[in-house]
Amino acid sequence: MAQLKYLSGFGNEFSSEDPRYPGSLPQGQNNPQICPYGLYAEQLSGTAFTCPRSINQRSWLYRILPSVCHKPFEPIDSGNLVGSWNKVDPNPNQLRWKPFPIPPIQNGPVDFVQGLATICGAGDATVRNGCAIHTYCCNSSMDRRCFYNADGDFLIVPQQGELMITTEFGKIAVTPLEICVIQQGMRFSVAVTGESMGFILEVYGTHFALPDLGPIGANGLANPRDFLTPVACFEESPSNSTFTVIAKFHGRLFSAKQSNSPFNVVAWHGNYVPYKYPLQRFQVVNSVSFDHPDPSIFTVLCAKSAYPGTSIADFVIFPPRWAVAEHTFRPPYFHRNCMSEFMGLLSGRYDAKGAGFMAGASSLHTIMTPHGPDAESWSQGAHCHLKPEKVGDGAMAFMFESSLSLTATPWASNVSCRDLTYHKCWEDLTSHFQHRER
């Protein structure tokens, strides 16, 4: 993976210009009558103009041609993408999938957009409230094609394969154990070096933010300095070239042709940007006495709802950490939740599940569906000798947690890798109730 330069911080006011064209960023104003080098000024708004300054997001892009220079959009096949849940049958059962299959290259090239499939979701992009969870399974790079999501933000979690993501703001190299957020409306293209698979959390009507730390204090969890934003790096259009712009709009795909590169931004400034984050930089907080706190202590990013303390979706990870709690059942507890939980395993072994939950696998426990450790994990957690130990060494699990009642799509319910025996992992749990002698 190429070594790229980045700007450090979360929610900052950034500025960047391609070093090949010094002075391309206007000084002292956003929209001069004539921009340096004859560039066009274009604003990309991520929030309403009148949002409070503390949450207002926008960036100014200085580009060779504005993004409006394209032919009309036409609908195209949306494949396994879903944006409406009204006609999807609900299923309250525990659902689990083995790793989603990557199409072999000998069967033909499949790029990032062609490999998108929706697993579950809830809400409505047209009223800007909701979320969806997708997988991508691809084997080829996007060639003269770019994509943007008019419905919401993408939080991309690679499980297999490195991604080189070209955006209007610059290039981002993303490897497994890193995440990347491409916010609403930002155009990007994905290049891969081979078979690639991962997961995507999409949120409508809000943007991801760092969780409040409360009594934890000023430092901990995901520290702002570890988030990385690309630097300006534009590309010009070869003569007689044609680019395809693919839009996701109301859950469906549309495409348009244009003769100019969508990545012709020579300079930019603002706080509405794409970014990545290395998960191994997460500072874990845990119990040093007894019991263990709720998994919200592992929250990396949250997409807040209108209800205080409740998110449309949270991105949570379970990285390697020390467990030292005394006289405590240390694996995750049995649980029924007013939130939906989508789990995935990026690497290693998850401490609440045995061999059935391998790297690349995922599961969905929707609202009030009971879940917890399987019989083998419960037995080990209940009877092991407690001593300080490293939990999840070499492992990384994640969770997309939502306050919405997530519904699995027909594709996800019927895909060949669905584990129809998932419920059996709890069948060996037996009663240990000790009756009182009368």
C-alpha cells in the first residue's frame, strides 16, 4: 500500500492544496470573482446552512470543472441493494452468516459498487432518518467509475483486502483493522489488489461523531488526533475520456456520463471531509474490580438521534484487552436489548462464541431477541480459574448497534452462507438450579 500523507484530527477546520499548484487555495474569502489558476469554487454542504456552528459542516472545493458538468442520470440495476423495508418480512430470530462469498475473478470482474448487498436496515432515506447495513464483496477496481451516496454516510469496515479510495479530497489507503468514513454526497472510487470483502454501516440524516466521555475525562477511547483526512491530489481528464458517475438515491442506483474526472479538485478547505481511523489506536477502558461495564465503553463513533443518549447507530469494537475482574463471569452476559445488534468478526476468535463464529462471519440480534455466549463459552467462563489474562489477543470484533428495529433483507435471509444451525449453539445449556431441601 502506497505511503500517503494525511491531516490529523476529528471535526477540524482543514485546508489543503495540491503541491503541484501552490497558491491554488484562495486566501481571505471562499468565492472570489476569479479563483487562482482559473478554478471553479464549489461548496459541499453536509448540514443545513442554519445549523448551530458547533455542528455545522461544509467544505469549499476548488476544481477544474464543477461537478454539475454531466449528462442526465438514468436508473440502472440496483442489484442486491435495498432502501425500503415496508415489503420485507420481519424475523425475530437470531441470525448468523458465515463469511459472505467473494465472486471469483474467473467468473468476471466485480467492483465495489457491483458487489454491494444490503443485509438489514430500518427507517427511510427520503425523510432522512434511519440506517442500513451492507456488505461488499469484490475482486476488481472501479475503472473510470465513481460513486456517491445521496442518502447518507458510509462507514466502511474492511475484513479482507486493502482498499485504495480516491476521493474528491485526496486518496485514502484503508487496510483491515482500519475504518473509513465517506460522508453523504462525497464522490469516491475504490481500487483493490485482489479479492476484498467488508461491511458498511450507512446512516441517514445525521453524521458520525465522537461519543461524549463523561466521567472518563478528556482522554480515552478513540482520540481525535488518530483520525486521518487526505490531502489534495487532483487528476486531470485524459483527452476523449468518459467517466461514469453512479449515484445512490432513495436506495436505488443511477448513472451519468461525463468527460471530466470527478477528482479534479486542486485545493479545498472546510470541516466536511472523508477520514479513516486505525482501530488498534483505540484506548480501552475496562473494570479493574468486579463485573464489567456495558459494551458502550467500546464505542468508537456514534450517529446521534433526536433522543439524548440514544443513537441511530453506534460503531463499537472489541479489541484485545486485559481482563482482571474478580469473582466475575467475564465473557459477555446473556442479554435482551432495546437496541438492535449486528456483530462481525474481523480477525481471531470472539470470546462469546466458539468455532461457529469465524473471521468474516456476522450475526444480527434485533430488538429484544435474546442472545449471549454459547454453551461452550459459558462453561469456560463459569468454571475457569480467574487470573489476569489478555482477552481477544490477535482478535478484533465489531458491532453496529442501532436504536431502530433492523429487518433482514430477502437476500440476506436466503443467501447460501446463512448459518441455519445458529440456534443450536445454545441447545446444550442446561439447568444448574439447586433446589432447596424441604
